[in-house]
Amino acid sequence: MSGPGLLDRMRAADEAYRRQEPEREAAQQEADRLVPELLGLYTEGGADDRAWVRDLLQACPTFRWAVGWDVAGRQTPLTPEEASKVLAVFSMKNGGADPRDQKVWLDDFCAGLRDSRLDLPALLRHAAELSSDMPRFPPMPSTRALLLATAEWLSATPSA
């Protein structure tokens, strides 16, 4: 972030990023087209099916990033079914690229639903049942452990 021509390099990078926007948008739309099938396999299949989906998303980081924006990006209020889908996508991504982002996203999601009438701890426990118990980023907890710890914390914390 230093050296001669920094501003010119930043402008060039910005222009390159803007030129790639249509490609990113097309990839996101294609990924979102596959969400219903992946969610069905993930939520209705067995442990091997869920592991396959998680492995697929881990092997394809751009696809993992793109998949589920139409589901996970929904704003509250959510029905229990919609919240379950959002948490299933979270579980499928299994930590994404950075466990800190995973934790921040989960905290924000839960904060947005704190005043809803949803049984958020139960929804988190259900998503945990679908999730991997293998930490991807030791010493950070697994997705399952993170969901269960968040459910426990919400159960122990009185609503505002």
C-alpha cells in the first residue's frame, strides 16, 4: 500500500474489478439457480450427502462465496422455514473462507432476529444437527459447535 504510482495502481485495480462485475453477477445467478437442489440434498439427505455438499463448496471457493445470496441475504422478518434455510446455507458453507466472518455473520443474523417470535435457539440447534463437527480452522470451533454455543448463549440471555 505504498510506493510510487499507488493511486494509479488503485485506479487500475478498480477498473479491472468493474469490468469483472458482469461475470461475477452471472456466476452468482448460476449459483443461486442451484440452491434449491443443494438445500434439498443437504437438509433431506444423509450425513454423506451433507459432507459431499460441504466438500464441494470447500473445493470451489468462488462458488461457495456466490451460492445462497438470495437465501442468506433476506431481511427480517423471516418465517421459521426461511430462517431454517438461511441457517442451512450457513451450515453448508462450513466456515466459508474465514471463521471470523462466519462468527460475525451469525451474530448479526441472530441480533436481527432477537425481537422476532422465532425460537432462534431451536433453529440454531436444528442447523447444528446438519453441520460438521470437524473444525476447519483450529482452534476455532466447528460450525456445529459454534451454532450450539450460540443457541446456548441465546437461551441463557433474557430478551431485551
